[in-house]
Amino acid sequence: MAFLKIIHQDKNSHARTGVIHTDHGDIETPIFMPVGTQATVKTLDSSDLQNLNAQIILGNTYHLHLRPGENLIAKFGGLHKFMNWDKPILTDSGGFQVFSLGLQKDKKTSNKNNEKLVKITDDGVEFRSYIDGSKHFFTPEEAIKIQHKIGADIIMAFDECTPDNAPEKYVREAMERTHAWAKRCVKYHKQFNSLTIKQFLFGIVQGAQHKTLRQESAKFISSLDFDGIAIGGESVGYNMQATKHILDWVYPYIPEDKPHYAMGLGLNPTDLFDVVERGIDMFDCVAPTRQARHGLLYVYDKKNKHKLNITKSIYKQDKNPLDKKCTCSTCLNYTRAYIHHLFNTQEITGMRLATIHNIHFFLDLTKQMREAIQEDRFLQMKKKWI
Amino acid sequence: MAFLKIIHQDKNSHARTGVIHTDHGDIETPIFMPVGTQATVKTLDSSDLQNLNAQIILGNTYHLHLRPGENLIAKFGGLHKFMNWDKPILTDSGGFQVFSLGLQKDKKTSNKNNEKLVKITDDGVEFRSYIDGSKHFFTPEEAIKIQHKIGADIIMAFDECTPDNAPEKYVREAMERTHAWAKRCVKYHKQFNSLTIKQFLFGIVQGAQHKTLRQESAKFISSLDFDGIAIGGESVGYNMQATKHILDWVYPYIPEDKPHYAMGLGLNPTDLFDVVERGIDMFDCVAPTRQARHGLLYVYDKKNKHKLNITKSIYKQDKNPLDKKCTCSTCLNYTRAYIHHLFNTQEITGMRLATIHNIHFFLDLTKQMREAIQEDRFLQMKKKWI
């Protein structure tokens, strides 16, 4: 059985529906993947995710390596068992956090002793834990080894994620390092993966906002024996104009028969249309859950980029559900006034009910997209939304 | 139909089983009542409480008056509808919080302008909101009026809760005020209650740790037309030696055919035995939920007062559930190691799973007590536990 089975190719765009097969079950694509950074999607437990019909969730290798550690997770039979979630999981390689959290820390400490907190060599990256300052060293091999121990269904190659404002020369250097690391990841994975379940390895296309680099990277990553192709980089998801360009540039060079994954995408509901239209099958983002915890909730109504801020006093007496069309358990059971009250009184329950709503919203939106693609009316659906 | 139907009187103690009938359903006694201060039991929503088979929950009039306000709750058809909980609710009168939060605030501001934050007169109590410092005035009539608007099944008379270290002369004064207020509460409730559901009004016995005052108070409160009798006071629940004395003193004077309610009781699982043995039918306490949020979890094992602190590193690799005998959803689905990890990483999910466990534990314990009383083996059960 092929890893990805394409079900339908939209007649009017690159959008497509498919099914990804894993040993923990099938994933219908395009799909949104909720982020469970530290072995939990914040505020939820695994039965909540089951009730939400989440098909796949993410774990963050960087965070799981620091706490509770991959060796402990392995002792428990892998992340699925540790967190009691038996559907598919994807882990990132830790690359993104190594750089983003390392640089944040650098700023915070104002780097007094002139010691760089993230040291990059061709061999790998030395970084300090954002929790206790302890030193860690990730090589491509180490990142894969950790992910073997965590035991997700889909794992990612270790890459260097360059800031958008880095000079082109540096971006090229980093990209070439990412390519060399990609080869080492594939090699290590083939040689040492010994889990009873099949782990699929994805490569990551880098190159920041440079067309030639992005295309070179897409060609190179696609030439390796990866099971899927991810598009990474600081701007992906956070700068949608740039994201659209990048996806257009790389599309001709990434194989049709492998899953396409846009990393860290979903700041706004409408962003999903722009990437699905460009042939993306999978995406994840902390925004829906993080925004939920701050009271920013998604609605089908077009106003304000499909968002409402439930902390505003206009909702104090509002007897409506968060969204009238929504069928999540929060909308079926509670009013805007009640959720407003929970946020107003800093009750944790509010954050959880909001998280359930936002995740449901994204999962439902991708389900609607799959149905639209199936009937070749994806662009019509997009038009209605944007 | 009588409000309370006694099912069985234990042959060897004052313990008894019964059923309390309300328009929102029956309550089997003795029963623990989880505290839902601000229209939510912290970290849980109403479906969690349904899954836990909670039979009755508490709301705090003081907090609900400040936020979202009783008028808003009334507009939504009462607290049941506002929070989507259709089983019985009890509200306290606000008395305890007016004094305890008022005095806390007094200490914090070190009372520079020499202005008392809680002003008590025979008419009522003026206090300042702990949130914004705004002035409020509760009379007995006002406290009942607010509770009418909130619409709980059981409501409480407004009382003055005196500190344990107050001089006897003051305790007597305060008790006499509480008695005068009790009469006013009964009168106002009879005259102005116009809800479609029947609201039952309980009186509160005060008198601190003075035997004669407690007995005088028990006699007086029992002589009024209350539906149930509560035992209040600073020491009840927090000083179990004193609590036992107080309950023994008042027992002969409170009517058998009305529910007996020990307010704010349940700091330790074993405390429940001491009060049930003394004929108490209902109790509530924030401790099980508050302790849960700090990782203090109840276990059937006798060690450490039936508690374990899941934040301790000895649980890091523990594959057992929180308690092997427990059938709550947390214990059926997660290990100690996982809950430890959630607390260690400050994940909100941990607080919720812990809260579910502690509430289940108390509800299950009272269920076991009811079964033991039914079979006249309550004291044997107590012996096993203590």
C-alpha cells in the first residue's frame, strides 16, 4: 500500500484530496494537525482530541527531549502510549526551536559574556536549554535517533531554519548545510530505525525568500529518499505573501506522489485556502490553540478575518454560541456570555472550551475543503470565504 | 414529598443515608459537593461534572454577585442555564467571603487610611470588592434577593462568621446578629421568592468554639422555619478536633428530619468519616480541587493521610495510575509519570486531570460510605481508613 494515495485532483487548482496510511491509522488530506508540544495539546487531554476527531497531532522533539526526555518516553513504549493517543503523530526535528528559542534567550541575556547560545557547525548545533541553560548538541543523526525513541509515525529531517533577514550568502550556506544534513538523516534513518511501527521521514525545503535557492532546495530534497516533502522557513505561515511565492516556486520541483507539508501554517483560517490551493496536504500551527487561550475565537462570519475576541464586553450578555454554524461541544453547550465570563474571571475552563472550539473550527474547515475539492468547487469555496 | 427522606440510620453511630429531593433531581446523602465558585468548578466544564456523576455543586454568591452579577445570571434564566448544569446547585450567602476576603484585603493594604474594609452593623455588612475596591452592602434581605436571582435549589441564610480568636463577648454579639438576620432571611424568602422552582433555605449555626453559644445557636436556628441546618464557622473543616466537638455539642439540638450540612469540610479524605459519623449529610470544600491544581492527589493507600504529591520526582517513571483502585477517567487513561510530566511542564491539562481524580475520589468515597451505612458497617469502614 502506498504511503499517500491521491483521491482526487482539483480541476481548477493544485488542490487535491488524499489518504495517508500509517500504522496508527489513516489521515485524510488536506489536514490540519493540532500541536501537542509537550505531549499534550495545551488544555486538552487525549479523549478531547478523540472527541474532536483529530486525525494526527504534532509533538515537538526539542521540548520532548528536554522534558520528559526521549529515553523516558521510549521506556513507556513511545509517545503514543506515554500520552495515551493511538492515532498518528508527527514530530518535528527540533531544528526550528533550537534556533528560535536559542536566539530569544540570546536577546534576553543580552549576551553579556559574548558567548553565542546557538553554535552552528557543519556537524550540528550546540544550544542551551531555555529552561535551565544546560548545554545540548544536536546532529542530524542525534535528531533522528531522538525521534526514533519518541516513535512518531512521521518524523522530520534536521534542518537549519534561517531568519528572513539573513544575507543571501548565509542563506545559501545554511541551505547547503541543511542539504548535507538531509542526506545524513536519510542514511541514519535507513540504518538504525528498528521500531515495530513504520516511521516515515520527511525532508525540509529551505532557502528563505530567495527563488533560486528555494528551487534548488526543492530539487535537492526531492531527489533524496524521503517519504514526504515539507516547506520550512521563518516566513512560512507568518508572511502569507512570501509563503504563496515560495509555494509557487517550489511546486514544479516536488514530487506529486508524496505528501506536501507546509510547516507552521494556520495563523488565520483563510490562510489555509492559499496553501491548499497550491497542493499542500498537511499543515500545523500553534496559533489556533494559542489564540484560543487568549480569547481569540474563529467564526464562519467574514468580519475581522473570521475572528472574534471573546474578552470584549460586547459579549457579556450575548446568548449566542461562539458561532451559530459550529457543531463543537463548546458551541452546543455554552453561550458567548458564559465563555466571556470565564475569560473575565481568569477561569482555566474558558481556555479549554475556547481551544476545543478553535481546533474543531480548523478540522471542520479542512473537512469542508476536502469535500469541495472532491466536487471540483474548491475555488468557489475559497471565493465565498475570502 | 418530603425534602429529605431518611433511608437508613446506622445502628452504631449518628451516620445516616437519605435522599434530598429538588426540582433539579435527587441527591443521595451523605454527599460531597464540589465547589464551582464562579459558575465553574475550576478547570472543569459541566460535561466533566456529568461524567463524574456529581449530584450537586456549589456556587458562591459573593463571587457571582461581583462577576457576572446576579442580574445577568437571572437574564439567562438562572445559574443552571448560565453554566449549562441541570442538576442541583447550592449557593452560600456570601457571608463567609465578605468577612474572609474583606479581612485579607485589609491586611494587604495595611489599612493606611484607617478605614475598615468590612463594616458590620445590625442592618448588614458594607464591604469592598476584592477585585476593584468598589463598595457593596449586603443585608440579609439583599443576600436572599441575590440568591433568588441566581436561582439555586438550596440557598443559605446570611450570617456573620467570627474568627476563632475573637473574644467570647464578640462571638455572642455576632451570633445574636446572625440569629436576627436568620429570622429576616426566613421572612424575606417566604415573602418574595417567586421562582418557578422551589428554593430551599438553610440556616447556619454559629458560636465559634464556645459550647454554650453553639448549643444556643443550634436551638435557635432549629426553631426557625428552615429546610436544612448548616454548621458554619472558621474552624469547621480546618480544625477537625474543634469540628468534632462542635458537631457533638449541636447534634442533640438540630432536627433529625432536616439535612445537616457541615460547611467547608473535606481538607483530608478521612475528615469525612468524622462528620458523617456525627450525622452530617452534606459537605463541601475547595481543598480537593485546590489541592489537585497543586498536584496533591488522593489515594486509597493510608500513607501520608491518603495523599501523594505528584510533582515529586519519584513519580517521574511511575507506570501506575494515580491510584490502582480508582476508576476515574484520569486513572483509567494515564500514568503517574504522565501526570508528573504535565505538572513538571506547567501544562494546564495536568490540573484538569488531577481535579477529575480528586473529585471522583471524594464522590466515590461518599458512595462507599452510603453503602457501608446501609449495611450498618460504617464504623468498620472508618476503622479500615483511619
